[in-house]
Amino acid sequence: MEKMLRINMGADGGPKASSIPVGEYSGLAGRALTSALVSKEVPPLCHPLGAENKLVISPGMLSGSLAANSGRLSVGCKSPLTGGIKESNAGGMASQTLARLGYAAIVIEGKPSGDDLYTIFINKDGVNINVDNSLKGLGNYALVEKLKQQYSEKACYISIGPVGEMKLASASIACTDMECRPTRHAGRGGTGAVMGSKNVKAIILDDTGMGMRKPKDPDKFKEANKRWVDGLKKHPVTGEGLAAYGTNVLTNILNEAGGYPTHNFMWGRFENHTKISGETQAALETERGGNPTHGCHRGCVMRCSGIYMDKYGQYLTKQPEYETVWAHGGNCGIDDLDTIAMLDRLDDDYGIDTIEMGATIGVAMEAGLAKFGDGAAAINFVNQVGKGTDMGRILGSGAAVTGKVFGVERVPVVKGQSMPAYDPRAVHGIGVTYATSPMGADHTAGYAVGSNILGIGGKTDPLSPEGQIELSRNLQIATAAVDSTGMCLFIAFAVLDQPETFQALIDMINAFYGFNLTADDVAELGKSVLRNERAFNAAAGFTSAHDRLPGFFTRDALPPHNVKFKVTDAELDQVFNF
Amino acid sequence: MEKMLRINMGADGGPKASSIPVGEYSGLAGRALTSALVSKEVPPLCHPLGAENKLVISPGMLSGSLAANSGRLSVGCKSPLTGGIKESNAGGMASQTLARLGYAAIVIEGKPSGDDLYTIFINKDGVNINVDNSLKGLGNYALVEKLKQQYSEKACYISIGPVGEMKLASASIACTDMECRPTRHAGRGGTGAVMGSKNVKAIILDDTGMGMRKPKDPDKFKEANKRWVDGLKKHPVTGEGLAAYGTNVLTNILNEAGGYPTHNFMWGRFENHTKISGETQAALETERGGNPTHGCHRGCVMRCSGIYMDKYGQYLTKQPEYETVWAHGGNCGIDDLDTIAMLDRLDDDYGIDTIEMGATIGVAMEAGLAKFGDGAAAINFVNQVGKGTDMGRILGSGAAVTGKVFGVERVPVVKGQSMPAYDPRAVHGIGVTYATSPMGADHTAGYAVGSNILGIGGKTDPLSPEGQIELSRNLQIATAAVDSTGMCLFIAFAVLDQPETFQALIDMINAFYGFNLTADDVAELGKSVLRNERAFNAAAGFTSAHDRLPGFFTRDALPPHNVKFKVTDAELDQVFNF
């Protein structure tokens, strides 16, 4: 991966691709590369939908190799949702495929002057950029079906739905999975709107003729990878828990902890939680001939994904993640898995972040536009977003805009981005991450739920501010590094509990690149990523005032524990003291 | 004015009014008082529509006295439009009336829990707060008609229309004029939404039985006021220009200067400008039996206001101001005065800031929702805002939200507030004020147009960055002081050109209060106001990154002079170096 592909969509005479050496970004990949490039090359005050913004798509350091679970893709840009820097992370086949094609990144720059819609085809022979206006308005599913006919079933597709074309701030970028379905999304922060602003509908990656990436020291790499896989398999979460029930295993756990945000963050428990739990979902999937144990990309040994069939036994969507089930479920008072799965399907098809969409519907319900629990209304809302009605454009712009337009005070966002499925009052550590992450409210930026609720890497009291700053700081640093390796974040469960598994990861990287990294070097990598991101945000106008939760979290107590968020502002300002 | 009225709308048992001494705010009035109180008492990170925000309504230092042109009212709060501090200023009868009732301010705090709508009646005997849900949804005109029956034709009314009730960020607060019509608005920054969030529909001020406020030294005061009036009358702008054509005299002047923003800031000249100029407007008003020369409050000697009749000779609206004629006219490509007057009437009736509304329609037209020049579409847009349709709620949330929802890049806002009728590329001084004012883009915060275009207080080259920082700095300081006196800002034309008229103003204040202020003290007052405002904004998360114009002003040249905005960021950061 010593080259990157620069595509200038605004070049005179039409879009132009150049394959160039990675140069100053050598050695960087994934989030480390996207954040370095965006913070260096994108003017912090530029319009996120303008020619100056860049969309950077980068596989991780180990993507495209035999390393297990190394298939995560980083997508970076200035976010239309937050106005700050964004790295949004997706599974699926894109990361492995792009890495095998030898690209450390695709950088989409500039902006075409007309409204032609483009596809970008990349294979071992080079790049073809074509106008294809017949794709306008297509949902991701129909789009991929059409492109599969034109290209290959074995290719991988990175695409936007109509919501990305409309440049709405909740638009996602879809990546196809092992079955070549557009189910794995770089969801957060409106990356799909940036791709839409550059009039790129789809990127087709075909790695035919390219082999696995080769390690510098194949024997050492193979041996480390074996320890790595063993480590993942022996940990109860990565080895069994995720495989059995997927991420939705968390519904019952968070509900029990009183940290399951219900009815737009009114309460911490949802009375009908068992109807939408991972256990119920997995049983239903099995009963209908789906599959609750399945990877989102080749090389995954955790297999937390799954396949959700409708009541007629036909494929409906991939197994919705915990955060999706929460966003459209308990957060909106909806307790029907088929409704939630349909919402997940629609989100994927239109190209919408499921978390932002669910949180937005919660705000719309609070505004009185529909009753909590009304699944048909929720489906109608999402369809309106997909169609781009006036209401749809409001909702598709996210929870912050929806709250503003309808005069709602209880809007669960930080830096304009909606909070996921953990209430900060009952899970203090995640509240610190929500408040301070350069990404806006993002559970994946420093998943303190692991320690607060599951006791991973040591137990901290979720209801107390004690120790949460240090916990979130360390997790944010570690996560920034993990997001640069191409590794799925869930490896953290094993890595945090098993030092030998962490060492196996470092050994794999060293064997692959011929490096001599230590654990401290990995931490330093994470810190440097965060420093780049914080510097971009500071130049974009972010201050400590933006590292805060909305006032209702410190003012209104959350049942059943009747707790408020008790981490002080002064403590929050210590997170990045490193 | 040694007392203020604190009204807690969220008190247990219902809203409660307390008349208390001004205490620490003694000696402050107008903007000096609203900004001091908001910066001291409103948490900078609170939700602008929440219980913690406060709406502060304050007459100026000389309001309620015999001083000519002292009838301006300041309305302060945290702005739902900008997220920063706001002082919005209105003419009409409210300031004089409130001052005669002896109140330095009305402070509306807290928030009722239900959705009852309230009126607040204030006279010499005290305060009555009543529920009146029959007023829900009424436009300002119908509302005032209804209240006049119930109260008095001689009372003064401060009210919100349906847009304030909907808490949309472009909502204004209306004040009645000499004819008891709701035509004078604290328009900018969404003050009407804050009043709406506190469920206050109208404040009725009846000063029956109260006399003029008495100066400490009546003879000195009378003598200074005579010099003051003479000074205003002898200056060509305040003595003749404004009276003859109103503020709309600027249409031809700005168009000639190439600084008249046309078609959403695409060009600097509007080919049909003469059809909507002040000269044409005044002739039409006279022809139809209206009146182009009229004051907005008693005691005005400049009389820049007027009365606009429809083609049947019936009252339609007050003479639309230059910025309104521009916002709905050239900015939207509309060249018909009757259409513009109807838009002005609708804005006043629904309770919308005319500048924000016109700029928003320009953005909507750029988004392709209607063609530039389509007056019927513009009227339809405003009606939708008034009715609160989905489209109306988008547009009523202002240009920044509308741009976001429709993916428009050319959005002429600073700190979320729309720019008025002067393009910063052709009028550099006003660009500095737009960029740096704590209020967001606001021509009244430091009216550099006077020097750049009219040569008031010395001429500066409008197309050059030279001298603009100092000009804007001095004007912003002076304006903050003037906004605290209750004086109409237009006195600045005379005061800047005639030192003896400035001295007359200081002498009036000194005679009235028994002070010994010098010109330096007045400047210090202005500086202290700005310091309070900047401190609030800093704590609310504003940095120098927010003191910038949108990128297209430095990137795209403006015809006909083909100029870009050339003041550097480093220079902008010098404005508040005092």
C-alpha cells in the first residue's frame, strides 16, 4: 500500500484519477491516515459540501492480509453533521479489497460543476470514471444489483443511496458484505453527503488477479496470527457471546443496568425489552432460516453479524446491530423486531445512519409528530427521508436540526451528532466519551461500556464519576490506534482482558511491516491521531464548550436509578491531557 | 427607572411578577443592561428555548424623557438562531412607555410546564398575568386589534405572532407604533422564539397616569435637547434624506456602488433596482395617499418611517425598510413593490425577521425550490412559515438551517445569522462588522456603510481592506453605547459628522442623570458592553473561527467590480484589541 489514488472530481475536462506514492503519509493507514490527511489538507472552515472538502477512504494497516478480523475501512472528511473532523468506520469487503489493490487510500477531491452522476471503477489495471445518470435516485440494494450485472458479483461496492445524493447530514456510505449486499455502512457523521456532494454514486473495487498482501516475515506473521486467533476465540465475548447473539445481546444487559435510553432518553429501562433482545432475535432468525452467526467480511472469527429473514422466510436485512435495534426500538418505544428490521433495511437502502435516524425519530416523537411506539409512523418517517419530502429533509438532517425546526429541548446530541444506545447518566464512562470525542457522540470512540457494565479490562462503577476520565482517555487512545490497524473494534474485548492477545496483535504488525513497535508506540500512534483530530476541530472553532453533554443530563434524573451525570466540566477538560 | 420587573413564568403555582430594585444593574439601560444581565445570569451553554434562558426587555437611558429620538427598545437573551448572546433593537412606542412606567427592564425567566398562553398587563398599579388561550395562533395584527378592544387604544403592545409560538429561530417580537400597529420589530436572532418558549403571547404596557421622566437638571437638559434637535435637523441625512425617502434611499446608492447583493449574493447589482428604490416607493406612497415621512415613535424628528397603501388606497403595511426591500426584492430577484410590501406585511403579521426571511428565500431559490424573481412563490413561502407546514418550519428556522436541509453551499450567514443588504466584497467595512460582531451578521452593529459608501465620519475605500478594522472597531464601540441610550442608531450620521451634536447627546445624559460623563466614558461604556457580549459568546463556545465570513466571499469575485473580500483573518482578530 505504498500508493494512493487521488481523484479530482473538479478537474478541467472532467474527473481525473492519479495514482501517486503515499509520500508523507507513508506507514499510516485507516483512521491514522484519514485524520492525518483531512487535518493537513482540508481547510477547517470550509463548507463540508464544497470543493475544498475531501473524502478519504482508507483500509487499515493489516487489511488485505491473512490477519483475522482486519477488514475494517476508515472513511474520513469534514463532517456535514458536526462541522468537525470525521472518521467513520465500516465492515464489509471494501477494506480487504482496496488493500489488495495496493491502495493506502482513495482521496476524492474537488467537485464537478454539473449534476452528472459518476461511478469509479478500480481494478488491477487502473481506474475508470464514468458518467451514469441511470443510477440517479437508486437505493443501495437496487444499485448494487444493477452494478453487479454490469461488473461482477465478486467485486465490492462502496455506494450511496438517495439520501447521500440529496446531501443530507445523516447520509451513510454503504459497503457490500460477503454476500455482496450493501449492509455495512460508514454510518456516522454524514460521509454519504460528502460523497454525494462530489457526485460519486458508487466505487467498484475488483481485486481479481491480486493476491493477499504479503508480510515481510511470513513465518513470524503466521505464528502471531495463530496466537491472535486463539486469543479471540478463548475470550467469552469475542469467542462465544458475539457469535451467539450478535451485538444485540446488549439489550437485556443495558436494560438491567438501567442505562437503556427509552422514549428519547426519558427513562433507563424499556418494559418490552425482551421482545427485541438479542436472544429473541437470534431465535427468530434461526426459526425463519436466517443465520445469527455470520461474519461481515471474510477473515472474521467473531461472527457477530447475521441474516434476518422476514416472516415468509425471505431475506430482509442483515441482523440489525444493538444500536440500531435500540435507536428504532426502545428509544422510539417500538417493540416489534420485524418493524425494526424493516427500518434497518430502509436505512441501508436509502443510505442513512441508523443511529442518527432512530435518535431523530425519537426527537420527532417528542415533538408530537407521532406517538412513541408507533412503528408504522417510524417507517413512514424513514420513507419520507428516502423520498426527500420536506419532512424527510428535516429528519434526514439529523436530530439537532430536527430539534431546532420543531423547537424541542431534549435533543441527545454532542457536537450535533446523536448519542447511541447508552444513557450517560447510568453509564458515566460512555458519557465522558460522548462529550469529549472529536467525533461527536460516538460509543465506538472509547467504549467505556465494556468496563462500566461488562467488567472488561477491570470494573468501574457506571453510576459514579470515579475513574471515568482515565478510562475514557485510555480507551480513546487505544481505539484511535485500533481504528488504524483495520481491526474490528470488538477485538478490544479480548485485547483488554488478555495481555498476550494484545502482544499478538503488535507482533503481527511488526512481522508484517518489519517494524519493532512496542505497546507504547501503539499508544503514541493513538495519541497522534487524536491530536490531529483535536487540532482540526480547534481550527474549525471547537472549544471545551463543545466537549459537554446537553444540559438535561446534568439536570434531570434518569429512572430507575434516578441518577444524573456527575462528571464535572473541569474533569472533562482533563481527558486530553496527555 | 430604579426598579425592574422580574417575571418567573415557571414559578410554583403559576407565573409570578416581582418588582425589585435594579441593584447591581443600576445606571445601565438598553443594550448595556440586557447584555450585562444575560452575560451574568444566563448559563452560556443552556438551551435557548429552555427555562434557564431569560428574555430581557429594556428601554434606553433617555427613553421616556423629552429627548428627541430616544424611543429604541433593547431585547436581550441567548439567541436560538446564533447560540450566542443577542440584543435586538426595535422602535415603536414600547421603550418610551416602559420607561415612563419606571421599569429599567422586564426580565422574563423560567418556563411554564403546560401549554397555556399568557398575557402580561403592566400599568401604574402593577402587573397582571393572565391565561388567554383564545389568542393562540393569532397574527400580530389580529392580536393587537383584539387586545385593543380589551385594553386600550392608547396602550402599547409587545407581542409575538404564530412563528414565535412555534419557537422558530427567525421569530421576531413586535412593538406597536404611533398608530398602535405591530410594525416595529426586534427582528434579529429569534427573540420571538424565546418569548414563545415562555408561553408569553403579549405584554400590554399602559402608562396612563405616568408623566414624562424628569431630568435632574431640567434647564440644562432642555438646552442640550435643543442643540441635539438642531444638530439632527441640520445634517443632510438625518434632517432631509431619511425623511424624504426613508432608509430605502439606499437601494440606488448601494446598487451604484456595486454592493447590492442580488440573487443570493451572486452579483452586486440588480438591473431592476429603480423599480423598488426609495424614490419610487415614496412617490407611490404619496400617490396612493400613504405617507413617506413619518416617525415610528413619538419624539422622532428624523421621520424615516412611512405608511404604505395598497393599490386600492387601503393601509397595507408600514413603509418597508431598505433591508426588507432588499431581502425580499433584489436578493430574490423580485422587482415589484406591492409584492415586497405584502411580504413585509406578512412578516410583521406572522412575526418574522424580514432580513432572515428574505435571505432564507434567496437560499431556497438557489436550492431550486422556486425561480429567482417569482414573487408569488415568495409569498407562498412566507405563508407556509406562518402556517408551520414542514417547509415553513424549515424556512422559519433561518437561512443556515435551510441551507443545511437543502444542501446549499452559498449561504450568507455569520454565526448562523443572515447577512443584510450590503455585500462585504464591495463594502469591506461592513464585512468586518458582519464577521466580528458578537451578534452574528448585523449591519446595525457597526454601520461601516456610512463611511465606506456615504462618506459619513470620513471616507474609506469600500473595495479595499485598508482602515476597515479600525473603522468597524470604533463603530461597534460607539454603537454599543448608542444602543444603551435608547437613541435611534440613525443619530450616528449626525453625531459622527458633527462633534457638537455628539456633545449635545452627552450633555443631555449628564443633565438627565446628574452625571459628568465625557466622550471617553461613553466609549468605555460601549467597550464594556462588547466585553460582556464577547465573554458570553466565548463561554458558549465561540472562537475566532466564528469571526469569519463564509468561504465564498474570499473565493468568488463579485461583479461588477469583480472584487473578493480581502481583509485577512489576522486583521479580523484585531477588531476587539481594546
